[in-house]
Amino acid sequence: MNRYKPIGIFDSGVGGLTVVREVLNLLPEEDIVYLGDTARVPYGIRSPETVTRYAIENTEFLLSLGIKALVVACNTVSAIGLEELQKRVDIPVLGVLKPGARAAAARTRNRRVGVIGTETTILSSSYQRAINEIDPEIKVYGLACPLFVPLVEEGWTDGEVVKAIVSRYLEGLRHRDIDTLVLGCTHYPLLKGPIAEVCGEGVTLIDSAVETAATLKDVLLTEGLLRDDENSLSKRLFFVTDAPERFRRIGERFLGERIDQIEKVVIPYHEHEII
Ligand code: DGL
């Protein structure tokens, strides 16, 4: 396997750019191809069967571009479909859930952890399982916060209204006495400010995107896939399944930099269909 091939990253839409951002922070010399399945977003309210099918189709597309490793940036897919993907491909495949779970288990002192995410992620109890595999004594409290995704996409990430909504949701965890909270959704790192304010100083926030970038670096190193050159011209290619202009507008905020090249693609993918 060639270390100079790109890393493939996909998400249900624009949110996975929070993961791309952290990967580029840590591994700026790597080439990235990103797929946002904007035609079928949101995944977080769909059944496990449907999400898994979408994930397989997205993976097939990225594999056709010759990637050396796959990062599933979507928490919902990581929660329910990761093993299925790992079974099907022979390159390293990692999701955002296990890195987040590991970090939570390592940082909690009172062994009481909250996890917020989409409905499908929370219903799957996958974070709970992953954390309890590390330490069965940790109490894990899941909470779905479905309004956070549209809020962030609308660009509402601070102010009174946002704080009121965050506060209203997190009330569900108030009496759990947690000291650690996992931001178990691609979009939630953009709400870190109000979430931290509502939770107070005693609660450590775990950003799955940051943890995933660190895990990716370890995996690439172990597998001999880490680029070892300067690559000042590292390439970022972005593919979407719908509405590239909306992706650009919202995505630049998530990524923290300009997005120059976006191509629209039809998934399931057949070679002639990039349009
Ligand atoms: N990317 C999804 C996640 O991290 C959030 C958006 C969606 O529901 O598709 O769970």
C-alpha cells in the first residue's frame, strides 16, 4: 500500500469537516478526499439498515479513488455500521466513536460520563458499550439533541437562543453528576462554547474529532502509511451528492478555510457519473 495515496473521509454531509479540520491540523502533509452525502443527510434519524447501506455505498466510491485509509467522520455511521465496513475492505477503517470513548474513559474521575449525539447514535448505545468495554464500572448516560444539527448548519453557535436550547437539552443530564461529556456528533464541536458554559467548569468535554485525528496518526504510523515528505502542495478534494454551493457556504465555517474544488457525484457510484 502506497503511503502517498490520499486518506478518504466521509460523512452524511458537511459536519465531517470538523474531523477533516483536526486531521489537517495534525497531518497537514496528507492528501484528503472527502465525501459529504448531502443528498441523503441527515443520517441521525434513519434506521441502522439504511445508514449501513449508505455507508457501504459511500465507502465504495472512496475506494474507487484509491485511498490508503478510510475515516468514518459520521458518529451515526461509526455507532452502527463500522464493523460492516471493516469486514468489507482491506485498508484501515476507523470511526470517531472508539477514539472518543477511549478519551472519555481515560479522563473521567468519578466514572460518570454523558454522551450527546443524534437519535440513532444514542439509541444504538454504542458509546456506552465502547466505554464499558474499557471500564465496566463507568456509568454512561446518553442523550439525543436533535436540534443541535440544524442550529449549527444555520450558523447559530452562540447567543441567548442557542444557550437556552443547549440548556434545555442538557437539563436531561443535570442530575447525573457527570464529570465528562462526549460530543458524539460531527456538528457539536461548533457548540463547544455554549455547551461548556451550560455544563460548567467541572465537566470535561471530549471532542471526538480531535481524538480521531490522533488515532488516525497512530494507525498510519503503525501501518507504515504516514507520509514522510513535506508535501507543501497537499491536495484536498471534496465530493458531495447534492447542493455543492450550500456545502461550500456552510463547510468553510466548519473547516475554517476556503473550499476551492467541489464535485458533485451520484451515489451509488458508477465511473462515468461524476457530473
Ligand atoms: N454526521 C451526523 C453524526 O455525526 C450528524 C448529521 C446527521 O444526522 O446526518 O451523527
